[in-house]
Amino acid sequence: MKRSSLPSGKVVGFGILHFFYNLVEGDLDWAGRRQFFVGLGLVVFLLMGRAIEQVTHPPFIQQYLDTLPQWASLVVGLALSFVYPQTLRHFMPALLGSVLAVLLASNYVRDLFDLPDLTTGYRYLTASMFGWDYPSINIKSGGYEVAEKSQPGPGQVKKADTNPIPIIGGPGYVSVASGNVALFERVGGPSKVAGAGRHFIRRFETLREVVDLRDQFRTRDEVKALTKDGIPVKVRNVQASFRARTSNRDRTPKETFPFSIAAIKHIAYGKTVGQKGPSVWTDGVLKSVTGIIRGYVSRTRLDDLIARPEADVRDPRDKIKAGFEHKETRKRFADMGVDLLWVSLGHIETPQDVLDERIRTWQADWQRQDKVTLAEGTAEKLRLMEYARALARLDFIETITKHVPLSPDEQPPLELILVQFAEALGTTRRRSQLSPGGIGELSMKQLRQLTEGGDKGGTVIQG
């Protein structure tokens, strides 16, 4: 049979240290154990007083004990011996010392945390040490409310006014409403992220942040910005919807409002501090949205920002909203612990005087372009007219000189020249319907032929 090995001295020592640490630091069951050990200590003092003192019953009690059976006389006599001054003088100092220690410690807690009265300090101390009357609060959207509504008795204070959780922290119970999550912290940092339900918080655990897990909707009436060319504009009716990150977990009947613990910590510890105190995380998200809009406007000219969308040109507002889909922008909001759902923009407004000046500038530019186009058209018209006249002259000359003999010895009759002249007039009228290109190609060919024989013809006429 294999013998079980005994625990080593190191393990035993660690167990003893762990026991005493929980006895001092622990809550709930350990608070009950501390209460037991304090009561046991008082009982020990009472038994020690009874053991070392010789108790003598008063005569009338002794006469009564003599009338009882022997066993009853011993039991009643022993019970009565614990309330005699001889015995209580050993027990009372310990009891009074314990009560005085609790009162002094309660006063110290009151002074340390600047509590309104001694009752609050006493309630916190007894709850921490002995687990008596644990306080509780209800956590809901935007903060908490004290759950205790008991009416005070004569000379007492409402428990709601003496609840130490809002001022000091645990121990106590917190009830988190559905759709919310609470972050608690101790001196060393965050200690617990609690979702919907009832939770116990340890001593000195304080409420740091309450996050609403529902979809948030925020709006800004106007966002002022300067365009790339230095013109002030306003983006009206900026709307944004977002929520705390869920780590890509869908909402289900079992998990109505999922959340990411890391996202809750980012929301709680990613705030900025100003003159009015820490910022609200929902306002920080809307501030980031407006900052992205201002950044886009500052990189865009006014003409591109307010241009009318065409078939191949996107609406400038769609371009701004598309910027929120970029990977860098998504990462920026993820680092804030937020999932950005959608962004909506109203119209883009420009000051009227600036808009009038831009209209006058556009009008002058359009008028300039119209005059340039008109001048180019007039010049082209004159060029074509001169070109047509030149072609007509060439065609007329070609018709006249078509049957003129090129030999110097031959002299054309005058009637032939007149006939050809008349024929040239008719031909020119008929060919006026031809295209400029066709006439141009034919006339250039004939012009070269006429140029080559022009000297010969001139010589004949001169001779």
C-alpha cells in the first residue's frame, strides 16, 4: 500500500499565511470568522476570570440553591458565578476595550474620509470587520442610486444617508441594471468589470465608471471649419450613432448587451480632464467625429466641397462619410473602446457674402470662356470664307484655261475663249455645293498644273 506523502513545511507555512491573510483581509465568510474569533476571545477572558476567582454565593442565593437537587444546584450555581463582579472584572475590560477600539476606529474612518457623521464610519467599519448590515446600491445609466429606503427610528439617521459605498467603496452589494456595465477599481488599478446582475464588491472597491451598452445617438447642430482656400463653412446637423465595443459578438436572447472588458477599460481610462472635470465618453466620440469632418474640409477646396454632383462625381458628403470607413479611422475609434455604427451629415453652409463673391467669380470665368469661344468661332468662320473664295477663284481659272492650247504656235479663237468663260461661270455656280475638302483636293491639283503651264500660256498671250 502506497503511503501518501505529508505536505512539506513550505506548503504548511504558506497555508498558515494564507489563512491569516484572509482572516484580516477577507469578506463574507471570513467576516463571520473574525466575528467568531472576537467573541471567542471575550469568552476566554470570562472563563479565565471564573477560573482564577473564588466565587461565594450570597446567603439568599445559597439558600435557594440548597433547595434544588444536587445536579441542578451545581448547574445554576455555575451559571450565576459568571455574572458576579469577581468574574466580570476580568471580562469587562476586554469588552470595553473592544467597544472602545471600534468607536475610535470609526472616528478615524470618519476623519480620514471626511464623512458626515460617526454613524457612517461605524457602519463601514462593522460591515468590513464583521459583515454586519452590508450596504447596497443600484447602478443604472449615468450613475447609481442608494437602494436602502428604510425609515429611521427615534434619534436615528436614514441608512441612505449613511451608505458608505458612494464615499469609501465596498464591502457591499451592487445591483447593475440591464444594458449597463460598471467598472470598479482599488488602489492598484481596475479590480472588476460587472455586467447586469447583483454583485459583491470587496473593501475599498470604488465605482469608477458606468457605461451604457445601448446604442448611443448624438447630434451637433453645426461644425465650423476652414476650407483649403481659407473660406469658412459650416456643416449642419451632424449625427452619429455608436456603442461600446462588443468584440464582434452579436446580441442574442441570452446575451442581450455583450461588451468587451478591454473596451470598458479604454472608455474609463481614456478620458481627458479639463476645467469642468473628466470628460464624458459619449462627448469624446462626437468630438472625434467632428474632428475628422474638420480635417476633411481643411484638405478640400470650396469648389470641390459644394460642387453639384454629376454622374461620375460623388456627393462631397458621401466622400466625408466614406472617410469613416478607413482602416485607420476604425482603429482610432476601436482604441477608444467604441464601435462607430453610422454618421450622417446635413447641408454644407457657406456665408452669403462669400457665396456671392464666388458666384461673381464663376460668372466672370464663364463670360471669359464664352467670349473666347465666340472669338474662335468668328475666326474660324472668316478662315473658311476666305478658303471658299480662294477655291472658287482656282476653279474659275481652271475652267477658263481647260481648252487653251499649250503650244506657242497655236492661237485659240476668241469665240472659244468667250465660250469657256461662260462655261466657267456656270461650272463655278454648280460646284458651289461641293464639300470644302473635295474642292480643296481637286483645286490644288489643278493649281499645280496651272502653275507649271502658266509661263507658257503667258508667253503665248504675250506673243
